[in-house]
Amino acid sequence: MSCSRILPRLLGLCLLQSPLVFAAAGEVHEFKLDNGLQLLVKEDHRAPIVTSQVWYKVGSSYETEGKTGLSHMLEHLMFKGTPSHPQGEFSRIMAANGATENAFTSQDYTAYFQNIANDRLETSFELEADRMRNLLLDEAEFKKERQVVAEERRSRTEDNPGGVLTEQFHAAAYQTNPYHNPVIGWMSDIQHYEIGDLKAWYAHWYAPNNATVVVAGDVDPKAVLELAKKHFGKLSPSEIKATAVRPEVKQLGMKRILVKVPAKQPQLMMGYKTPVLKGSAPELLPDIYALELLAAVLDGGSSARLTKNLIRGQEIAVEVGAGYTGFERLETLFTFAGVPTPAHSLDDLEKAIVGQIQAIKDKGVEPAELTRAKTLLRAAKVYERDSVFYQAMQLGTLATLGLDWRLSDSYLKEIEKVTAEQVQAAAQKYLVEDQLTVARLEPQPLGVNQRITEDQPHTGAIR
Amino acid sequence: MKSAVKKLSVCVLVFAFSPASWAIPQIEEWETANGARVLFVAAPEIPMVDVKVVFDAGSARDGEKSGLAALTNNLLDEGAGDKSADQMAESFENLGATVGHAADRDMATLSLRSLNDPALLQPALENLALSYSQPRFEAEAFKRVQQQTLAQIEQAAQTPGSVAAHAFYRALYDKHPYASPVEGTTSSVTALTPEEIKTFHKHYYVAKNAVIAIVGALDKTQAEALANTLTKQLPIGEPASALPAPQDLTAPQTVHIQHPSTQTHVLLGQLGVSRHDPDYFPLYVGNYVLGGGGFVSRLLKQVREKRGLAYSVASYFGFQQVAGTFIASLQTRNDQTAQALEVAQGVLKDFVENGATETELKAAKQHLIGGFPMKIDSNREILEYLAMIGFYRMPLDHLQNFTKKVDAVTLEQIKTAYQKRFHLDKFITLTVGNETAVVKSEK
């Protein structure tokens, strides 16, 4: 660890080596129960706590038209009771055990978690195993919860200009790929779910052979396995009928949409169709890592190109960023998003972003930039060990995508191999105009921000 | 039948749990030669270091210049000493270090996360120290960050939640420095000058007004050297003066702000208390029952679970240097506002009049005590606690005593504290949404 204390000039080398040494810490133990349930355990003995997560291979990209958001709706209903733990009991028991608990749904997965003292892990397993197979799905509870989900959608999307823009952008960029639909579902779909839809979705996807349990924290892997056998082991597997995924049709030219909503701030989103690790031919894999580095060179910090050149430098953007991840189930987007300064238009910002891309296509990236991007990714790999939750999330994501969880360790090695030429080539190959979708938010008047105050005393305000 | 058995097994687990068997971080505290307060916890497991430098230079220090503290803080990564903003960013990131800065009403902070290798850590620390010790505050950077702030203010104006929060603070704090938004207003930020920034910085970014929190793979000697690196260029200065005490509301206020949203944001509230208030624990534990306790609070059960009126509904205390806020908030479809408001007000009234039940208090204690290890299970969280304990001058054994103090709270203390502190006849009722009729109908 201290080689650079003696030889400061070997700074880069030391950086390169040290995280690889640390990566050995926190070994992952993998088990498979007879019923097909996958169990991943990562030890971290810093505090007497554990994160326990159950991941299901189902999310919004598994849904069909007219029933969008069903996975997320079911996630809400998973808290509504089983015969042995009626409505309210799950959260009551978890709270009484000090747990922080919740769930999340994405395009590619639905996951449930509890962060809990390590001596309460059995409570988590007992209740998760119960609701994996025995959910009640009561119609009255469903109808109330459907209203809650509609309120959630109003908060996240309807009343959030950035949320509307993102939703419209995805719907335009993805034509036939199910990423076209929002994870939470379209409002009309939410309002037309029936209890039978939820029962069918639950019966289709919730089974031990479609789940991965990830446990990270201060635990003994063998003891975790025994607990898992005791609670999950008795559950019967299902025949999971894989649904065919409709691939994205080939994009035949640039797409451009306008989104006009009451707002104050213009915003821009751009996205280029890009491949992901899952399902890519072996010879394409280096491209994926090159794209990850391209995103880091553009937006991997305050010294990266977008902030340096467009926020400082040209002073065209007040906010600007780029994003790409190869860790998704289906074809994805390499995205750009930004807000122009008052002195500049969305046109100016779009041209400036395209200009930054063109510069990399024409001139490539500097060795110093590439080194810096890799340095930051290596350091981040050490920093992420501070969160057991995040470590478990990585494993759960990989396993649920059907990728090897060991990728969380081999990721850095693949990143190290990427050359400046590959980053340039990836930009030339994928960030091409015909594969681009552009969405612009053009603000409409908010109406009068009128403040109506009644401060004279009156009774009846609190009843 | 079966559920009764489950309950029993849960109780047994709760009592079997013993937090004493695990070492709660021991905080070491000292002062640097020039008077900065340092709090340190050794965390040898991961080869990294987290640092947070906190100045008593939040927006409460803005005076007549709303947004001054935030803009000053925002300019600290825009070049210092012999380094331009670009050079500053590159020198951190070449080392694998990540930095951040933030301002709220009380605090202005800078934070650094670095690997603990001295060859990486030391230059990163020197860079960080340079950023707040010798900031350039150049006119060009000032203008740019001022524009960014104005854009941020526009964004807040299109977000009903931010509109509601700003209006609530205005109504609650009136002439008190907490009344203004941290980032300022369009007119106040437009009027700021680089000279005002320099004066503010000179006054408040001084050693005696600083608290340094350190968590990481270091020993005490290394931590002392680290603190000296961070403070040696700071003038001694003076601690910021005490803030005035906010005045309790004397009459109820009902405010509605028209916004073209599909939901109405409802905020009900009044003054809270400071971090040093003797009723801190009864109020904190009581609020878990009322609206702080996630999926098991009274507000959530009544508004969301029973009636499906909201996705998000909660209550919380904002504990500050002087009396902070108490806010109960929810968002509901515009036409349900009156109903949701009535339910929330009913829950509040019942809680203030009658307090919690024995079962609820027991459940609250089980959660807060049983959940305590999860509050300090990462370096990041411990760092936040150190900054808070140091800045608010809370007892250094706060973490050691937390579960004991929660456990000592009684039903009587909760009832007394809420009856003493809560004045429902002088509450603020604030709504932001597309429904002027809601407030009118109440009259």
C-alpha cells in the first residue's frame, strides 16, 4: 500500500495495483438450493448488521402493452399480507426489529430489502419466504393501493417537468423495445389494472427458481445457507415461462421530439442506441467497456470534458451530463442531458454536445484523460466497499440480468485494458446521427404563482 | 393462531439483542493550534479517508444578502491560489479523490473522499485546504456560478415541493434569517457582488468557526497531521455570533399558492426545537409514532394505508442551531386535498391531546434501539454524525447514550412535550396546487 511513499514517481503504478489487492477482500459465496433459488453471500464484518435482498427476474421490460407498470404495482402489493402474516404485519414486525425496509422496481428487476441487525436475519428470511409464495392479493387492498400508485406517478412524473421529458424521450427513442414504457406504467394502464392481472403476474414470476437472495454483512455464509434452506428451501419451484422479448427495430434516422409543459427551465435529452453486455457477441464486449470509459471521459467528474468545456470553458450549460451502462437486459442508450444558460438556446447546447462528440471522433482522447478516468473508477471500487447495501445491489443486479456476478470484480480488469483508440472507435461507431433521438423541453407558462394568505385568526383550521 | 406465535418469537429476538456487545465508535476530539475543532473516528477496515470541513457559514449568515453564503460556498471549487478551476478539478481527480461542497441554513461544508495512501491523500488535502483558504473569487467564475444559481432558482420555481418548502419557511420565520431560501431569490442573487463574497469569506471561513470531521484508515497522529494540513492556512478569526431565537407564531396562517400541478402539496407545521432542547428525545421518539416511522406511523396508516390518499406522507423535526421546524407533509390529487388535510389534522390533534399508546411507545423503542446499528454502519454515516455532533456541540458520547436515552422516554414525557410545544390553534396550513377552492371552502 505504501510503495508510493518511498517512490512518489510510481504514483500511477501504485494506484493501479492497490485496488486490485483490496478487491480480494469480501469474498462472495454462491449457493443454489434444490428448488432453484440462488443465494449470494458477501461477508463484511465492520458492523453487526446485514442487508438482505430478494431479487426477482421481472420488471417493466417483461410487461405487455396495456398492462405497463404491473411489476411495480405488484411490488406495492407484496406488503399487503399473507394468511400467516396479515396486512400490516410485515412492516410492523420489520419495524419492531429495527429494520429499514423497502423495495424497488426497474426495467429489469423487482427487489425487496431489509437492512437489519445480523441476529435478526432469520426474521427477514421467514417473512420474505412467506410472501414469495403465499401473497393474499385482496381486492379491497388492491384498489386502495392502486390509488397510492397513481399518486406516486403524479409526484414522480405528471408534476415533474424533468420526469415528463424523460418518459417522452424513452417512448420516442425506443420504438418496439419494452424500455419504451415507463417503469411505473402509463396512467391509463394503472387505472385499469384488475386484481386478476396482479394474481397472474404473481403466479407467473414469484417463485424460488426465479429469485436471487443476496446477503451482505456480518454473517457466516454457512449459517446463512442453513437459514435459507430452512425458510426458502421448502418452497416449491414453478415452471417459469420465459416471455419473448420484442427487439428494437432498426432506427432509420434521427428522431426529434418537443415536450411542451408548464415549466421555467428548458432541458435537453439526447440518446444514441448502444449495445449492452447481455446478449452481445464476444467480439463486441470490448466495445461495451470502451463505451463505459467514453462516458467517464465525458462526465467522470469536474475535470471531465462536459463540465470543463461546456459549463466552464464555453459557458453554454448550467448543467450537463452523459451516461451509459452496459449492465442492462436489452439494447440501451448512451445519453446526454443538459440545461442551457439563460444566454444560450437549446440549439446552442445541442450543437455544443455534438461538437464534443465530434472532437473525440476526430482527435481521440488524451492519455492523461484516460488515465484519470481509470484512476477514478479504480478508486470508486474501493469507496463502494463503504456500503454493504451497494455491494449487495451490484451482485443482485448482475445475477438478475443473467450475468456472472464475478463481473463486479473483473470489471476493473476489463476497464484497464481499454485503449484511447478503442474509446475513439466506440464514439465513431455508436455515437452516430442516424441512431440519435433528441427530446427538448420547451417551457410553457406556469400560470400565476399567486400567494393567497389568510392570517387572521379563525377557528376550525384544525378539526 | 399462527400469528400469535410469530409475535412471541419476535419479542424474544428483540430482548436477545444486546448492542453492548459491539463497539460503538469512540470519538476523539481536539483543537488545532489555531482553534478549529476536530472530531475523529478511526476506521481501519477500508484503505480510505473521509473528511468534512464545516463552517458556521450557512444562509443564516446572509444578512440582507440572501444567497450570499451559498454562492460563496459554490465558488470554492472555482480556482484558488495558483490553480485555476480546471487545474483544481484535475489535481483532485488525478489522485482518485472526490470532493463536494454544500450549504444549508446552518452549515457551509466541504467534503473529500480519498484513498489513505499518503502519496494520494496528502496532495488531495492540500488542494482542499487551498480551495477554502485562498479562493480566487474571480469575476468570470463569479458570473458563471451566479447564472447557475439563478437557473437553480428557476428550477425550484417549477417544482411544487420546493415552492411549498420556501413558502413554509417564509411564513414560519418571517424576519428571522432562516426565512429566506438558502440559494437566495432571483433579485437577491442578481444583486450580489464578488466583493461581498470576499468579505463574507474572510469573516466566516476561519479556524475558530470551523469543525473538522475525519473518519478513515488513519491513526491519531496521522489524523492530527491531517487536521493541521486542513487548517494551517486559515486565520484564527472568531466563531460566528449566536443566532437570534425565532419567535413563535401568534396566529394561524393559511396560505395557498396556485401551481399548475395535478397534486396539491400540503405542509402543516410550526416551530420545532433546537438540537439542545431538553425535550429532544421525547419529541423525537413521539414523532416516530406520529409520522416519522416509515410504514408504521399514524399519519401513513390513516392517509395512505386506510384511504389511499397519498404516496408520501410523513412528519419530521428539522433540528437546527436555534428552533428548527416541525412539518407534517403530504401530496394528494388536487380534488382530495380537503379530505387529506382533514385526516392529517385529525391525526395531529389526537396525538397532541392524547399522546402515544403503550404499544406504540414500545414499538417505537424497539425500532429506534434495534435499528441503531444501521445508523452507523458505514464511514459515510459516521462522518455525518461527527459533523453534526461537532457543529452543534452535542455531547461526544451522543452515540454511546442514544439507545439509553430513547429507552428512558416515557408516555408522560411525550404527552407533556407535545402539549407544551404544539400550538395547533396557531399552525401554518400551506397548500401548493391547482385548487384555490380548497382554502376558500374552509372559511
